[in-house]
Amino acid sequence: MQDGFVVRREQHIPAPPAAVFALLTDPEKILSWMGTEADVEPRVDGAYIVNVTGARCARGAFREVVPVHRLAYTFGWDGSDAVPPGSSLVEIDLIEQPDGTLLRLTHTGLPSEAQCAGHEEGWTHYLGRLAVAAGGRDPGPDPFEGRTG
């Protein structure tokens, strides 16, 4: 897997790392901020499958799981030639802070500037929704629902 183009995002989350980790790894909790279906097995080689918009399913496998601190999983889209399942890598570090958690995301292996821009838009959107959910609020209906690209 080449590094290719990279998305880097940081998001302050108003909750402790354990709560954020649960929102990233528990299928029911994932659906509170992203997706219409989730099947995740947070262990090395476990499945990462999330139907993100109801029309676009992300698929990969966990490569690293360090409870409450770090996740790494391969990532790609069903039916995509540009970013097929497992073709890129998402790494998430959770850093405890006095007022919550700093989530640091790095998404490597994207094949083009256009794919990088699209994934940056998606991660910005969904990490914002994650922060709202972690703060105990409902992020509301997802305006990305139904998107195919």
C-alpha cells in the first residue's frame, strides 16, 4: 500500500477516550453519528464494514486495536475502482486532554488529489457529527445520506 495522497484531521471531542473509542467501535454507537448499517469486529483482522450513506458502503479490516488509544484499519468503497475495499489505511489516535479527547486521524493511500479532497470533506463532516454525539447531543439527520460519491 503506497502512501499516495493523505488526509489529516484533528477534532476535539468533549468526552473521555473510552467513550470516543466506543463510538468508533460499537456498531450501535457508530450509527448515532455515521451510517445506516455497521458491522465491525474491533480486533486485528476483524471486519470493518459501514454503509456510510445508505448508498455507499466502506469495507476494510482492522490492523491495530489498542483499546481507548488507537485504531488502524484498511478502508475502501464497495464497487469503487479508485478506492476499492482495503486499498487505503485509516489511523486514529485518541489523546486524553483535561476537557475531553483530541482525535487525530490520518488517512493514507488515497490515489488522487480529487479522492483526497472528497475524503477530507467526508471526514470533516463525520468527525463533527462524532463530536456532537460524544457530547450527548443528537447530530440530527445526516445530510450526506443517499450520497453515492
